[in-house]
Amino acid sequence: MLRKNFIMAPGPTPVPPEVLLAGAKETIHHRTPQFLKIIEQTLEEAKYLFQTSNRVYVFVSSGTGAMEAAVTNLVNPGEKAIVVVSGKFGERWKEICQAYGINVVEIALEWGEAVTPEQIEKALKEHPDAKVIFTTHSETSTGTVIDLEAIAKLTKDTDKILVTDAVSSLVAEPLKMDEWGVDVVVSGSQKGVMMPPGLAFIVLNKKAWEVVLKNKCPKYYFDLRYYDENYPDNPWTPAVNMIYMLNQSIKMIKEEGIENIWNRHRILGEATRSAVKALGLELFSKRPGNVVTAVTAPQGIDPKKVTKIMRDKYGVTIAGGQEHLANKIFRIAHLGYVSIFDTITAISALEFTLHELGYPVTFGKGVAAAMEVFNREGVAG
Amino acid sequence: MLRKNFIMAPGPTPVPPEVLLAGAKETIHHRTPQFLKIIEQTLEEAKYLFQTSNRVYVFVSSGTGAMEAAVTNLVNPGEKAIVVVSGKFGERWKEICQAYGINVVEIALEWGEAVTPEQIEKALKEHPDAKVIFTTHSETSTGTVIDLEAIAKLTKDTDKILVTDAVSSLVAEPLKMDEWGVDVVVSGSQKGVMMPPGLAFIVLNKKAWEVVLKNKCPKYYFDLRYYDENYPDNPWTPAVNMIYMLNQSIKMIKEEGIENIWNRHRILGEATRSAVKALGLELFSKRPGNVVTAVTAPQGIDPKKVTKIMRDKYGVTIAGGQEHLANKIFRIAHLGYVSIFDTITAISALEFTLHELGYPVTFGKGVAAAMEVFNREGVAG
């Protein structure tokens, strides 16, 4: 049978045709008034994504590059930093810190748990010499979102720097950097921003910049002082065509409205969770977000086979589990350029797949549960 | 909510990204060895679509242009022609014939009926002076497909010329021009050939060509003698970029295999019919084909509202009824570049729409019926 492709993974996510077309435009030289005008307007508009009035710096890198920038611009080797670890991307904060000789104070949680403001508060009290706290807004590996707004209240009027990895949450989950008082936010292009992978972002407030200016950690490519001196231009060669794409995707995000997009993700998340439960499956996360739904594979069903069949037979790319969860979960995203019919497609493909693997399925039961949510939310029917 | 677009109309149909990209290639001059090589290869490969060894002539026109070419190259003003009319496209044969002063012997049927071989046989006996019979393989206006193979048996070894409008059936419904002995087939690009509108095709066998060479009907743009003299080049300026697209679409059709594509359409048609019946709706056609499913709107439901809501609210473009059926039916296609998930999307959107219009719907019931067909046919689950 003819197979069309659907990316229902938590990055890369579907790219709108308008964004792909923008990327296909003529490459112009980056040291020209023409390009400067484009990148200036684009980065100005990008503030909307973060709900900030601070400058948005763009890296030619993956999201991990922006994470490294946050670490090496804010903490010196030998200094203490609090790191929340409850999944693969919390682990990554820890690994980057350790690579630079930073003294990691780890808040170690079970994967799938969400750190509480109380746990952060306790760590801050126990380690008054730790200046920076690294958190993961949406832990993509487990489908968990933390209460970032509540956590920011603890650090807002202190000299502590709250850093969050919003790689998978930006534009998808509510995040109001300035209003909430989050000091540093990092993100990437291939998630809620609806672009291919290739760009990463970092935004810092004034309090964080003061720390950056005194920092002595070794760094070069990700040294934020170069980016600020050259802003809005890039200190190194920018990815010209990806800036075109970013310009177009921000335009589309503004047209839809970020509150509407947050709400769309909430509805898609609820529909997916409802469908999964209707099929008798369990959610893995203790505090599921609306970026990706991690599902515990039922007894006797290999989640690797689920992802393989969905991709190879139905063209629906979902994600498997990472690290020790590889044999335990699969993850269905509802992130970025995703409509109600993408979710219906993913759920029907999941039903076919589970049936093929011998799990008892009444065809249409998960789809019906998702449809009921869409109807109840007033977006369909 | 974010809306993506799905064309589930019986033309234009979805265009694969590979075909769109082929159309975006550099336009070269059409009177060059470079272009001649492309059009030569393309038209040679196009024979596969018709299952013929005869030349395929391509017009820059809509399908109606190819219909006109069939009339004006085969019948002289004042001569008799048998025309089967059981829908809008049968009417079109009649209108073209009448515009050229041809004496139309009409086999007039109710819209939604399929002409039988017996009815054709009777007309042929009653009008021995009628040399040409114009039929509609797939009557798009009613979702009806005729038994063309059986009808061709009546004319194959006679001097009668059997012409069929395969605009919406080509590649979608089995059609073996040479084996069945169909004398003339006309078609267009925006249906089973998976292209945008803009090209039309005509293929004639030797018996038909003998008639063409003696024809005196006034014509110029569609005069087939010019096309044959210049073959594979076009006598007028060909649509260069559409030839690139045709080249790519034929490549994809060959890769999937035409028998597999016929079978895919059969399964999509069965799933759609099963879903529609599960929702308590009635099929309009007396002999439904696998190109488009015409559905009789239930009592109190305005089919124009069904198509409007599906398009404007859900991005799913289906077709309404034409002429006197405008207030009676709507039509869901499963034609061309369509996968099982497109059909599931169309059915779920139909469920939402009918529910909104006050028709009792159990969400997921139609989708489940379609899924059952896909599973029973062994293509999913």
C-alpha cells in the first residue's frame, strides 16, 4: 500500500510547506545589508516565542550546543551547580557540567517524575554556594513537564540563576520567560518552532548577563560575548537559509497566536492520553506534558516492535524509549505543526500495530476516545 | 485549530511532493534535443498507464479538450453517434457532439445508473449507421463505473469505434486498452495520474486512426494529425514543466505497479463504502466504482453544508453534487495519491461534520468500519 510519512516524534517534527519553501529561496551573502535586515527582523520577532524583551541569540548548532553555552557562560570550573536529573536531558546537563569540571549537586529523581518546587528549595538551602540551577522544562525522554512557573518564584528575587532547557517545550507548553522570571532559556528549531534541525537559541535576562560577563570558563564558538557584540548579526557564518525558515515559522506562529498554540497542544495531548487509556495502556509519566505522550508498553509487547511497525509499515514515526526505557516505553508526540487528523492517524496506526502484535484491540476505540476529546473541547464536531 | 489541507475530491487530487518538486525544475526551451529526449521518454512510458502499445498524445488542455479531440477527429457533422448519458460527463459528450452538428443517438439513463452491454448492443442494432459510441468509464458525477471490458467485446471485432472517457478512472480502475479492445481512451492529469490539472491525453488504436485520417470535421488545436506528425514533440508549445511532472508521476506509478494501484483503489473504495454505511448513510450509485463514493445526504442534512464544513473547518475538500444532485449528494474521493490514513481522516471529518449538523453519530463508528476493511484486506493490522 501507498505510504505517506508522518513525523509524530518529539523532534524533528513536521515542517510546514511554507517553511520548506522559505528554505529553498536563494542563498544570499551573510555580510550584506540585505541579510542583516532579515536576521534583525527575525531575531526581534523571535522574542515573542520566549515571551521576553531580552535578545534572542541564535546558534548554528543543535539544542545541545545551546545547553553547553548556558553551562560554559554561567558557571566556572570548580563551582557548584544544582542539576535536576529525571531523564535523559537532565543527564545531559550533568554530563556537560562534568565535562567542564563543574561541581554537580544532583537532584536525582526516578525517570518520569517531575521535580517539585520543594525539592529545589531544599537543594538551594543545602547548597547556598550553588549559584546556578539547571532544569528541564519538558523532559522529552519521559513526556514530563515541570511546574516551571512555581520554581521560578523561588529564584526570581534572589541572585540564583534559573536555567531551563525548553528545547521541546518552546511554543508548545506555556512559558513566559519575563513574567515568570526564568533567567535563562535554551531551545532548538526542530520542535515547536516547526523547522528542520539546525538552529539553537538562548535567551538570558540582565541578572544572568552579569554572571556571563564575569565568567572565565574556557569556550569559543559558544562564547555569548561574541554573539552580543555582533547582534543581530552572527559572529560566525549564520545558516542563511535556516534564518529564512525561522522568519517564516515565526510569522505562522504569530498568525496562529502563541496562546492558541499552547491550547492546541493541550487538546492534542489530552486526546492522545485519552486514546491511549481507552486502548487499556498506561501513561509512563507521573506528570504528563503536552509535548509527547510516553506510553508503557503492555505486558508481552516489545515497544521497539511498535515503533518499527508504525514507521516501516504505516509511515508514522513515533519515538522509542531511551536508555533503560528502550524496552519499556514508546512515545507519541503531538508537537509543532500537528493537527487533530495527525493525532487520529497516529492513534489508528497504533491500533493496527498493537493488533498485529497480538494485543487485543477493538478497531476505532482509541480513535473514538480522541474524537470525543476534540468534540468536548469544541474544536471538532 | 491548525488546519492542514486534504484533497479528497475526484480531481484535482493530492500531488506527491516529488511531483511538485519535478515541476519546480528549470524551464528549458521546448525546441531542443534536451527537451525532446524528456518528452520522448515520458510519452513512451505513458503507454503503461493505458496498457497500450499505441502512441499517447498529450494536449495542453483540460480533459474536456481531449473529449473534444475525440469527437472532432472521429465524427463528421451530420453523422450519427451513440452517446451514453447517465451523468454530467455523459452530458458533456452530448454537448460537444451537438456543438459540431453531430446527430446524437442518446442512451439516456437515470444519473447513478451504469449502462449495460445489452443497452449498448440494442442501440448498435437500432442505429447501424452510427459508427462511434461515446461512453464514460467512470462517471465522476455519480461515482459509477461501467463494465467497459464487457462493452468492448461488442465492438472489438466490428468497425464500430468505442470511445471512453477515462478522465477519472485512468490508473485508478482497471483499464486494459489493448487487451480489452477499447478503441479510443481520453484522460487528464489531475486524477489518478497524481498531477495538477493542465494536461490531457488521448490514445487511439489503428482502427480509430483510419477513421481520423478520413475525418472532415472542422478543428485545429485538437487536430490529431498535427500531433502524430510531430510526435513525440508537440505541434504547439508544450507545458514543459508539466511534462517533467508527468515523467516523475509515471515513474512513481511504475514503482508502485498499476495492478497494486488498482487494488489500492479497490480497498480504499470498499473502506469508504463500509464506513458510510456504518454511519447509516446510503450510496447514491447503482454500481459504485473505486474512484469516488457518492453518498446520498440523509433527510434534513444539506449536502452543501457538509462539503462547506468539511472544507472550511477541517481542511478536507470533498465534492458536492452537480446539477440536480447539488441538494442531494456529496462525494468523497479516494483517487490518486491517497493512503489509508487519508480515508480515515476524511471519514473522521465526515463524522464530526454530520454530528455538528445534528445527524446522530457515534464518534469512531465509521472510522472503525474502514479500519476493519483495511484489516480484512491485509493491508493494516
